[in-house]
Amino acid sequence: MKFKTFLQRTAIAFSLMLAASGVLAAPLSYQLRVDGLACPFCAYGIEKKLNAIEGVERVETNIKDGAVIVIMQDGFTLDEATARKAVKEAGFSLRKLEPAQSVPNAGPR
Amino acid sequence: MKTLIKTGLSILCVWAGTAWGAPITFNTALPVHEGGYVLREQFIYMKIADDPTPAQRDMRVSGVMSVLGYGVTSDFALFGMLPWFNKRLDMTMGGEALTRRESGVGDLTVQGRYTAFQRDTPGRTLRIAPFLGVKAPTGEEDARDGFGRLPPAVQPGSGSWDALGGAVVTWQTLDLQIDGQAGYQASREAKGFQPGNVLRIDASLQYRLWPRNLGADVPAFLYGVLEASLAHSARDRIGGADDPNSGGTTLSITPGLQYVTRKWIVEAGIQIPLNQHLNGTALRNDYVITTGFRINF
């Protein structure tokens, strides 16, 4: 094996190991479609309830689309039943929860 | 006089505790989140005059209405409302100018509101919520000055346990909000005086003036507000007999503005009577100025 080929294969293997260990993985994020969300004062209760879920890093609301992005801390996931309960406690209705595009790591707002 | 004060103050009793981007003068069906609080402070200035009699009565009431709402569940909220009043009555008697005044904490109202119907769709919601409350006689109702016991209209409290109830419907979209409410307050007798019961029908339109276009965030909203209120008060009873100079019907409108953020709301409105059919020599309402804020926590 040529030295150049060896270096290439080593680099690829190292990258795969890092990805598998989560070092390069972006935190999980979810998009919640919330029905009934129609004013800024409404958004506060939803964000408060979702932020209280264990493992939630931050919450971002797009009121125009009725969408709430929930970004999780590393190692945490969000299931639909938990999200539905939080939205219900805020006084609104969860239409659906789906994985969102990965977002860069950031501190809480 | 008593009728107008009572009708004006019933504005503040029947709405008791709005939470969200709600009307200025009455309730809303929008929720208080479970375990959450909403604090509302309203500053009121009310002028009631135009006395057709030689007494030339002129009444001014300023006050602060403190409301704390708590979300027991997402469907059921409790509200406590405690007012503070400064009331002043100027009049002429025997050619002499006379002023009678009193200030103090008024009657505490506790109210429960339950969301009986809720239909949420993307960017809009429709809700119907009946409410039921009780007003406790926590305010002074036997205040006196050098002329003797002050008239009921000048007393901070009523002295009676009263009941109130009704229902409110709210339809909210991203662009506007419409609220409607029907409420009834039944008063009991205290110290020989029983205010007439009050029936109120309210409607409100809030329209988002700014921002005109929404982006991918949660901007603050500036709402233009127009509210209408129809209040009918039965005759008061004094010593078991109807007071012919009390009771009547008032139709008024309230234009106003609201600035709504995630955490707080500031608002202002002025209620102006459009039409007043009052019995006898009851005074006419000139205006009610309301400013205030709400905090979500």
C-alpha cells in the first residue's frame, strides 16, 4: 500500500469513528406544528412548557408558520407524547412532530 | 349616579382577568398556560356628570385594578381581582359647594373560567369559555365624613356578597381577534341598599396594525382595538323600594391600542358613551380612560 493511500484510508476511518461517537454529530432538533398559535403572548407559554422538558437546549418559534423548533442537548431525544403534553398544557394543540434539519450547537438563549 | 358608577365598575368586575391579547374592557377565552400566572394592572379614570338637577353633581373615580390569573389546568383558570379606588363627588347644596370623597381597597372578586370548546387550526383558534365568580365585601362600605355616612356610590366597597357569571367566545387569527361576551352580575342587599343587577353584552375587534408582514420569528404586535359594550342595569332598591332615579341602559364604544410582546402587553383605551337611556335624574357617563399592562410568567 502506498503511503498516500494509507493516509487517505486512515483519515476516512478516523472521520467515521468520530461521527459514530457523536463528536461531529449535530444535536437533534424537532419541528412542532402547533395549531392555535396566533399571537406573541401565546408563544411564551408554549416556549416555557417546552423549555421545561429535560434535555431541551432551546426553543425557537415561527409564529407565521405555527412552527416551533426544539433543539435538544446532546444525547437527548423528544418523543411525540411528551411534546403533545407540553403543548396541551400551554393551551394549544400539536398537529405533528417531525425531525428538523440539524442546527449548529449554540448556548441557551 | 349609583347606576353609572355601578355600570362602569361592572366593566372591571365582569371581565376579571384577561390573559392574552385580550380586549381592554372585558374577558377573553384564550388560555393561561398550566401552572402559569398573568398579572394585570389597570389604571382607570372615570368622569360622570351632566347632572340635570340643581345639585350639579360631578363624580370622578380614579383607581387601580389588580388582577392575578393562574392556570390550574390549560382549560381552567382562576382569577382574583382587587381594586383600589379614589372617589370624589362634588355637588351644590343650598348654594354651597360640597365635596365628599373616599379612597381605599374595594371588593375582591374571585372568578373561575373553563374552556368548554376549543378548535385549533394553523394560525387560528376558536374558543368558548363560561365563567362564574363571586364578589366578596372586602371594601369599606360604611365610610363617613363630617356630613355623615357617605352615599353608596362613594363607598369603596358594596358590603354585599354578589355573584357574576357569563360566557366569552374568542376567535383569533394572526391578523385579528374577535371576542364577544355576555355577563350578568347579581347583587345582594347590604345596609338597606341593593344595587340593581347588571346585564352586559360586549364585543371587541383587534386588528394587527404592525408589523404588516410577519417574518420567521415572534415579533411584537401592535393592535388597533375597537370595543362596544351594551350594559343594562335594573333599578336599585333602597329600604326595599325601587329607586326611580337609578337603572338604565348604556351603549358605549372603546377605541384603543395594544402593544403585545411575548412577556408583556401595554394598552390604553377610552370608553365613550354613544347612547344612554337612564331612569330619572341618574347621571350620564362622560368617559372612562383605561391604561394598563399585563405580565406573563
